[in-house]
Amino acid sequence: MAVIAVAPPSAGGRLAALPPLSLYVHIPWCVRKCPYCDFNSHEVRGEGATAPEADYVAALIDDLDQSLPQIWGRRVYSIFFGGGTPSLFSGASIDALLSAFRARLSLAADCEVTLEANPGTVEADRFRDFRAAGVNRLSLGIQSFNPRHLKALGRIHDDTEARRAIEVAQKNFDRVNLDLMYSLPQQTVDEALADVNEALSTGVTHLSFYHLTIEPNTLFHRHPPAIPDADAAAGISDAVESALVGAGHGHYETSAFARPGSRCRHNVNYWQFGDYLGIGAGAHSKISFPDRILRQTRARTPAEYLQRVASRTAVVEERELGRADRVFEFMMNALRLNDGFAPSLFAERTGLSIGAAERGLAEAEARGLIARSHDRIVPTVHGRHFLNDLLQIFLEDDS
């Protein structure tokens, strides 16, 4: 049995047990960068140009090999291929990666393996190959079924391709998620509800509805579109939530809705302050040891990442989480869950007693942003609507 590495004593508390571990795999290329996207994604530029797929797959496996000493003896409960557009890679590449993971890692028998995909025709033709490789959950970036909104969002697929991709996905996967957005340029409540109703009509058991926000370093930030104001956006949000909950999809996280038994295990592990090893360009990791918790970041651009993996220096930033970091980062994740968390989970995942967060919790409770009992801390409806204000309380503690 391998032994978990032990580090010098930490400024934070000691963990009684290590949290569940996930693996995140970042594939950073897209056909075209969307104007609202601030993720680490890069266009494949030039006529006939393609991503260096074989080299990147080899680098991902090498990156994992170099990281194995940090996670010896630990079981992996979920794998998530994110991007970028992972579905740009072939089924053979995904198969090679999953085969390498099985050979190197102890995967849970029911390990959830998610791959993000776009609804384009080329990607949809690969869905069967992804399933054969071992992917068992597909997440489709639909964003909207409205042609006008798809055009405004800069998406390269149309509504017909979206519907076809959902049909193909459901033929190959029992678990399918649809990513959609609301508060889109000039969107009305009725238009948002039309997207909700069409998504529900497909019968998928997990839906993610994200509020469009204008992020720095995006085309929309430089050239802002006319989006609904705060009051209109709140009205759309309430209408979307009401329709989805009314149709039997539990609203379990800020942007996630699922039927019973269909929550995304990988994301729930994030929100419950679990561990994850991230490999690939710009990937982030959170890895716990008995007496420390580390955050790591890998080189951001694909070219630099490939070079640094070859020189065994893929990690460009590493820091240990102190007491204040642990409190803030736990709350930043766990308070996104509508049913909150047990104080015992806070202690288990941070190594600290719940008293370490008392000042922030007391202020949040006084402001009506959370409700507390002896066995549960949950965001109120008011707290969910003003999540940034709630998290700011703990960020101030961190500062």
C-alpha cells in the first residue's frame, strides 16, 4: 500500500481523512472563441490548421505520470474532460487517455467520466466513439435554441444542429447534461422560458442554466451587447428556476438543476471542497495531505505547457492554503449548494473547527444571507440571490 506524502507542519489544521479525489483534463482548443468566454481556450488558427492532438495527448499522460507521487494510494471517483472543446479530439485520443488513466490510477467502479461537447456535426459524429472509449456522461454546450440568440453569442452551431446533437447524445449516453444561458442580449422572459421548455421536452435529467455575465478580457467586455438590466435579469432568473423546479428538476446549485440521482458528481466534489488533480494547459489542482492543502496551476498556453511538461516544470504556481484561505475557499464553494453543508463537513475538509468561520457566519446570519441550525448551514433565498455579497464577507476575513 502506497504511503501519502507527509509535509512539514502547516499553518492550517490537520485533516483527519483525505477528501474524495477527482481528475480534471483540460483540452484548450476551440474552432472559434466565443465573445463571452473567459476560459482558457484557444482558436485553431489558419486554413486547414489542427491542434497538435497526438503531442498533447502524450503530454497529458506525461503530466499525470509526474503528478502520481502526490496522489499515491488514492481512488479517483470522477474524471472530467473540459475546455475549450474536448469533442474536437478524436474518439481514439480519448480512448488512449482513458486507457492510460486506468493503467495508472485506482478508478472507482462507478467512476463518472464526463466530456464536454459542442453540438457541431463533426463532434456529434464522434459521440459513439466517446462512449465506446469509456465516457459515460456527456455535457452539451447548447446555450440556446433561439437562432437569434445563438448568433448574438457567436456560436458556430445553429438550432437544428443543437437538436440533432441532443438526439445523437441520448442514443449513446444514459446521462446527458445541457448547458444553457439566460439574460442574453435583448432576451425576454418568454424567450428564456421557450429555451427552458424545449430543454425539458428532451427528457434529459440534468440541466445547467448560466446567467450571462460580461467578463474582463472578452470581446463582450470590449464591445458590450445590450443585455437585460439587473431587475429584468432577476425576473428571467426567477421564471427559469420556477419552471425547472416545477418540472421536477431540483435546483441543487447556483446554476445546476437535476432530477433525483442525476447530480453531477464531479462538480459536487468541487462544491464540497473535495480534491482534484488538474492536468492540461492552465489546469488548476487542489490536493490535500494530512497536514497541508496545496493549490497548483499549470502553464496556461498550449505551447508553453507542452514545453514545460517536457522539462518537468508544468506547474508554474503552487501555494499552501492557510487558515483564512481554507475558510474562504470552502465557503466560496459550499455556499453555492442550495442545501448548504454540515458543520462536520467543514471540519473534515478544512481541518478546522467551525468556530474558525464564526465571525463571517454570524454576520451572514445577521444579514439574512444564511440560516443556521446545529447540523446545517444553508444560504437563504436572499443569500442565493446575493451570493457575491455573501461570499464577500468571507473574502474580507481572508484579507
